[in-house]
Amino acid sequence: MAITFTSGFSIVPTQAGPQVDLIRAALSNAYTQSYDNAVVGSFIQVDAANYLSISSSISATTFGMDNTTMNGPNGIGLSWGAPFAFTFRTVGSSSFTNDRIPASNYVVGFSTIFNSTGQQTASIFYSTGSVATSSIANKIGTSVALNVAAVTTSGSRHYFIRKAPTDALPDNSWMYLWSKGSLKVRGPIVNPLHYKSLATDNNEISGSWLTWTNAGYPAHQFIATTNKQW
């Protein structure tokens, strides 16, 4: 007669816990509440230490000006007035990284330098056209609120981090920067620099662009990653 053994134990598969948001985890306590209160995909303002901490934590790639250029002396001319939107591209200088961010990257943060004091606004856009100025540029981040910086010292650098972005760039993308206030110039001379007057932060930018020669770029840096870690 065959004897069958039964066990009083059952195997229950374990479920993976929720993914840790490495952007939030890299923030200091001073910014976690602002991050938690923000709309998903929008930006909050942080300080340099937190910006660099997040960039390191998620192994982000830096696009636009490197930190040496961003923190260095003025370029050609002191500042650009406002309100303008600028397109950014590789300009053949070692001070720049290719501003055309590859597809499937999540834009996690950006940095710029305001040239005036008081309340400032800035937003960034992307375009997937073959030429930076030939197609519509779409706003990165929600339209719920602008990125507001209370600037106390003209020429100070400011940093913005995005809450848990869900929209990776669909294609290789040109980057744009819009500011309601004037921006400090950094980096080398550019021929030409593409810009247009834009009174308000619209959700998209289209239409013709103007060019300016013998000018320096407004300070701009973007950080992005293809690895969604939040």
C-alpha cells in the first residue's frame, strides 16, 4: 500500500514592495515636504547640495553647460533681457555637452542663473524636430504652476528638481529655456543664438525665431536619466 505524505505548509509567493523613489530619498528633510506636496511631473526649487545629490543618486547625465561653465565668469555680454525663449544646441565648445537629449530620457532637473532680484519664473521645453527652431517645442513639467525663485542676490544660480516624471522624451530632443526675468550669460560666443519673445509661459512654442550673433548663451543646464528609479 502506498503511503502519501502531506505537508501542513504552503508556499505563498512574496510580492515586491513599492519601488523606492530615489529622487525623494536623496532630498534632505528641508525639501521632502515640498516634494510630497508637488504635482507629479512638476518642479520644486532646491539648493545646490540637493541638486547634486539627486544627480549622483540616480546617475543622471548632464546636458547643456557643465558646472565649471555654470559657476564660472560671465561670457560675452553680461545678461539677456526678458521675456525670451532660447534654443540650445551643441556649439562646438568643450564647455558644452550635446543639448539634444537622446530619446527615452526622463528630464529630472535643470539649473539657470537669474540676473535680477525678486520673484522669477523659468520653464524648459523640448522639440523633436530635425532643427531646433523648425518645430513646436513642448513644455516639460505640468502647467499647474511656474517655477518660482525668490532671488535675493542678482547673478546667483538656482536649481530645480522634478517630482517623479512619468513622461520620457519620445525622440532625440532639442532643449529650450524660457524666463520671465533676465538671465546671466555664461560660456562662449555663439553664432547665431536663436531666440524669440514670449510674454507668457505657454504650453508650447511655435512660430518664427530671431537670431543674434556675437552673443553668449544664457546659463542653462539639464539633468536626465533613462533609468526610471522612482
